[in-house]
Amino acid sequence: MTRDARHENSSSPTPAGDLEKRIAEISATDEQIRAAIPKPDVVNAARRAGLRLPQVLQTYAEGYADRPALGWRARTLTTDPATGRTTSRLLPQFETITYRDLWANVSAAAAAWRHDPEYPLAPGDFVATVGFASPDYLTIDLVCGYLGLVAVPLQHNAPVSRLRPIIEEVEPRVLAVSAAYLDLAVESALGSQSVRRIVVFDYLPEVDDQRESLDRAKAQLEAAGLSAIVETLQDVVAGGRSLPPEPIYTDGDEQRLAMIMYTSGSTGLPKGAMYTENMVSRVWTADVMPTTEAPVVNVNFMPLNHLGGRIPLATSFQAGGTSFFVPESDLSTLFEDWNLVRPTEMGLVPRVVEMLFQRYQSGVDRRLADGVEPPVADAEAKSELREQVLGGRVLTSFVGTAPLAAEMK
């Protein structure tokens, strides 16, 4: 992981004093940023020695209770007058959930799973997740930490031939899957003797394709003779709200197995990397950014079966910031999402930096074709990228997963 803090108008690292000045400038005129200034007491409390994973997460949830924690693109439902079928369409705005309400959903889901009369979950049980990053996905991941379960985030676009052996290997009790990948997940789990619950998230019952997919999944499992419960995350949370709160899991040892991340299998069979609870806790408390004083508003476009997708979430939670999730895994909406969110933090990978670099080059070429002098074309293209595309509020950034070419840096 490399990291880089930059003044928006500079190609060299920004001294701490300049960054503090820039934060003050933006905060003076921007209410959203002013309300997102990190609380040092919360950051320090979460980093106390000996704190267990759910205690770290609860510290953020309580310390930043009223702030927006996560955001997702709003959608509207549309019905085709010819076919009568209902689909969803993205709107140019985001909806958010506060830290308090997010933790309430986590607590409710934990109570529902722990006290289920048929298949109650116990610490150490495995939960495999198939889907792209979203607030619902993260909710399930947080429930795993809350209950002392073992999270197994799987590649959302892997074929059945890759997913089935992993499911057979880890023997999850729960298979959590986003509605978009339900057919894939069910086919991958048909031979499983361990899965007792399939939880569908990012689900809109009004959308015909999603509702039919859920019905199809139930029929497939029944035909295969599997007794797994199929339910939506909304139903899990709703059911848990009427139950007594389940205490967070602090028994056992912080060296317990808490997560397994599998490789893509591009160089052979997927291999699972095991993470202890202590290792996962360090992700949530790691001092990745050059300052803990910068407000964090970011756009999360990386999958959560990779640490690269979790680092921006961790920096946001520490700062009491807001992570906005892109709605499409192919990044087709990324530039629009950046423009809507106007991020202060840019968690990047080389592929996305290259997209920005190409946007900059196109801006330069367009101006040169119009007869603008090269130095002016360069400055205007950079300004357009900084102020219009990204919204003019970027304070900090980091690049991970691979080295960055010098010209893109």
C-alpha cells in the first residue's frame, strides 16, 4: 500500500500545515464538511489496547451516532406499459443511513440469527458472502464481527466452478448473496450439506426480475432436497427488532479466526488467507492516512473480498465520515458518482488512476485541437478534473494494490 496526501493544485506532497489550512478553508464554507470533522476522542477510544473487534465497531457507531455512515444511489421504479414488468432506474442522488441506524440494523440481524428457533448461529460459524460492495453487504460483514462469526467474502463474478469448491471447503452455515447474483450462488450451493440459511440483500421486491429470482431459488433448493431457509436481509432485520438485544461477542481470544479471503484463482486454485480477529481489528484502526484530522467523504468502488475495498471504509469509520457505494460493479457510473459525492478522500487503484489520467489527456487534446497553448491546455484540463469532475474538495488520497506509473502519479 502506498499513500499520498496532495494539495488539490499540486503534484508534490502537501506539508501538514498546508493541509490543515485547506481543511479550514473548505470547512468555513461547506456545511457537510464542517459536520464531518473527525473526533480525536473517538479515534483514540477505538485504538485503545485490548479492545475486541465488535467493541471497536461499537465505539465508532456510538461516537458518530448521528452522522451519515453509508450512502447508496437512489432508485425509482418504472413499469413498462407494454409488458407490465417493473424495473428500477438510478436517480442522480444518494440516500444515506446514520451510524446509529446502521448499528441498530446490525444488532437486530445479530439477534435474529443468534436466536433463530431452527438454525441459531453460534460463534465460530462461517458466513460466506457473494455480491458487490454495498451498505447491505457491509451490514452482514458487521454482523459477523458482532457475533464472533467467520466472514468469508467471495468473488462476486467468479463462476460456479470456482465458488462451489470454496463453499464445500469452508462449509458455511449462512450464504449471503445480493439479488443480482442469486442464481449463481444457489447453483454453487446446491451440493452443500452445511448451508442452512440463504440471506438475500440489495433486494427490491417490487422489481419483477428480483422477485422471480427469489422464487426460483426457493424452488431449486426444494427440488434438490435442501432445507435451507431463504430470506431477505430486510426480513432478518425486521424480525430481530422484536427480540432482546444480543450482547456483542467478547469471549474467546482475539486470535480466533474471523475472516478468510480467497484469491481469484488466476494462477491456480483459489487460496484462502486466514485473518484473526486481531488482524481484522487492525484494519479498522490502521493509521493509513497522513492525518486523522481530515474529514472523509469517499466513493467506494472496490469489492469487499479484497482489502483494497475495506481500507476506505475503515478510514471513513475512524473519521466519522461517509462512504458512498457505486451502484454498478463495472464502474460505468464512477465519474457520475464522484461528481455527485464530491469526495474529500480518494482511495484508488492504478486502473482507476488510469481512467482519470485518460480523462485529463482527453481534456488536453480537446483544447490543443481548439488552438489553446499547451501550458494553458494542461492547466485547464487539470482544473476541470479537479474542480468539476471530482468536485473540488479532494484533500487526501492513497493508491494501493500495485505500483503506480510515474506519469499517472
